[in-house]
Amino acid sequence: MCGKAVIQVWLLVQVFTNAQFLLEDEIVFPKRLHNSRLENDLGTSNQHGIHEDDVTYEIKSKRDHHFLDLKKTEKIHPGFIWVRSIKDGKEVTKKHYPEHCYYEGSVRGIKDSYAFISTCSGGLSGTIDDGKTRYDISPKGQLCPHFSYIKLRELAFIYRNRKEFEEEV
């Protein structure tokens, strides 16, 4: 009985140790490739609040170096959405005009790759898939005042297991 418990504990430690390694967060410093902006300016809106149609970002991590070529997504919403809230016990309904700051595209040079990115917060959030690994990207905050950065979470373990399972069936 004691031996069985030791084996179960050992297996749990192995699973969590490997899962932690495969789902490890990494802080990266993406660069926006643009002629008239600083590299650490990740935003896509101009002085009139209109978001640019095409953007390119460079993201280097410990394992990969990708260039994302992105185009603004066409009409995600009809121009406005209705927002309902309760104020002083009464329902209030008003139109909200969300920013058009959603992009889709691919990893440069990699066929069948994709990227879906939002720049609404001024940082980057979304998903990148290079065909081998899928990444979840979310703003991390300000590490220091001169750099914008994001958290890059590799979801390769989940993605690869699913892909291997589909190939066996």
C-alpha cells in the first residue's frame, strides 16, 4: 500500500513538473516595425483615433523569432453595440462604438500559420500559431517606462497532444 502511494505521488510530481515546464510564461519585448514610430510603440491608432489597416510586429522568444504580418479584420461588429446597465435602480441602454482594433494574419514565411491580435489596450493580446506551437499573448504591464512588453505563454503541450491524437485516429 505504501509503495503504491509513493508511486502515485512520484507520478503527480512528474506530471506537474513537466506541465509547468511546457506551459511556462516568458516575458518578451515585441517590436512594431514601422517607419515613423518607435519600436516600443505597439499601438495602431493614428492621431485621429483610426487604427491602421496593416501592421507588422517582431517577436523574439527563447525558442522562436517571428514576424507577424497583420491586416485589420473586416467588420467584427455592425458599427455599434447596445450596452445595458442599471443606474439608480433603473435600466439604462446606450449605444457603444467599439474601436476597430482587431487584426488577423500569419507568421511571415510559414505556410498554414495564423495570428489573431487585438491592439485595443495599446499592447498586444491574442493568439499566434506557427503550425508547431500555439502561443497565447496578453499584456503584462509596464516593466520599465521605456518598454512595452507582453507575456508569451506557450500552449504547445495541449496543442501537440491533440494533434498527435488526431493523427492516430
